[in-house]
Amino acid sequence: MQYAIRKCAGLVITLLIVSVLVFLAFDLIPGDPVRQMLGTEASEELVQATREEMGLNRPLPVRYGEWITGFVRGDLGTSFRYQVSVNEILGGRLPITLTLTVLSFIMILLLAIPVGLLGAYYEKRIFDRLLMVGNQVVMSVPNFFAGMLLTLLFGLVLRWFTPGEFVPYHENPWGFLGFMILPAFAIALPRAAMISKMFRNSLLAEMNKEYVRTALSRGNSRWRTLVRHVFRNGFLPIVTMLGMTVAEIITSSIIIEQVFGIPGLGRVLITSISNRDYPVVKAIVVLLALFILVMNVLVDVLYRKLDKRIEI
């Protein structure tokens, strides 16, 4: 219980620090978003009146206090560019990016765990060497290039889908999931290759320990020993990588959304940065930071649950 309270307190403090840094960073960026919104031909009187109306002339601590208070209440502010609620802009985009993140994460686990197990089982055999070579090749391919190759193969050659023709989830849920499989696969491939290699090495390190030799001496096969005795201990170091994996998935999704024409948070983020629509950008950055922090806390709790030597 005390551990959970400490982690929650640490989460809140970290999120506050991130929000302050994000708010200060956008306040210090050169340029006037109001001038860009109104155009260079706008008079100085109109610019100052607009800044006053939007509350940009108030002291920085006051603006931050109002913004973070609204964020806690669920009010993400108003877009400079479109003069509508940021909640409205992000409402339909957030489920898309979250779906892409979850699908990518599931694919990483489904790919990395079997490959790691097979690599450890066939250690130093031809199958293991082929897996390791394949891992190195896949890890060297950037996500966006993998996305372009998948689009070329399945979109233009095989015509399994139409590139850029996004299927909204509220119109066709199954069509939406089908469209998201290839982008998620493009994100998952390099990370799955890296984690499977780490998992293989972790399993092989466990195979040299005394309890494994005891299990083998009792007549257990190598595969049964790997699955029943070694898997859990070998997987523990990988659990600590899962939090960083989520962060990498989110950063990769920003690029992959551009490749596949997905109207998620990544597209909104890039467009808002170009338009200096700071309320939208700040909301997206802090929301992504919150999601990553929560995932890291969950991974830490999971690690302590799996490793009984650590008391919660």
C-alpha cells in the first residue's frame, strides 16, 4: 500500500514538472501565435485586443494556473487556430492513436516471445543463426521505411487496401481494425526484433544456473524446462523494457500516421506545430507524457508482482 502511494505521488509530481516545462517551452518560443493566426496585415490594435481576449497578456504563473486547473478538470483549452475546444479536436483522434499503440504492443509481445523462446531452444543451430540474422536486418530498418514497403506491397501490388483511404472506427469497426494492422506491424517489427534478442539472451543466461541443471537431470526436456522453469525468470528483465517500448511506440506512431494517412494525434500534432496552435500541442504532449508515466508505473508494479523477492 505504501509503495502504491509513493508511486502515485511520484506520478503526480513528475506530471506537474512535465506540464511546467511544456508550458514554459511554448511560452519562450520566438514568434507571436496571435499574429500568425490573424495574418501579417492585421493591425496592432487588433492583435493586442485578441491577445487580451485570449488571456495572453496575463502573467505567466496566472496562465499556467488556469491551464493546469482546466487540465485536471478535463478542459484542455481552446484552439488558437480553429477557436474550438481542444477536447473536440482530440476527441475523435485519441482513440485512433491508442488503438494503434495497443495493437503494436500486442504484436511486439506475440512476435518477440516465441522468437526468443525458439532462439534459446535452438541455440547455436542453423535455425537460431537465421533468427539472429533476421533480427539484425529487421532492427536496422526504420519504422517509416517499413511502413512504406508494407504500403507498396499490400496496398499497390496486392491491393489488400487502398493507401490513404482511412476507415473510421465509428463507421466500420472491423474495417478500422483491419486498416490499423499494417501500421501497427510496421511499428512493432523493429522493437519486437530487439526484445526477442534480449529475451533469448536472458533465457540462455538462466539456462546456466543450478536449478535448470537440476530440472534437466530429472528427465525434463529442454523445451519443457524452458517453458516451465526458465520462462518466468528469463522474462523479468524484459518487463523493465516494456515501459520504454510504449514510449517508442508513441513516438513511432507520429511518423507512421503520416505514412498511412491515419488521422490520429500525430497528424494533429504536426499540423498544430506548423500553425503555432500551442493549446493543442501542449494538450497532446502532456497527455502522451501522462500515458507513458502511467504505463511505466504499471510495468513497475507488474515487475514486483512477478518477482516475489521484491516486497511491495
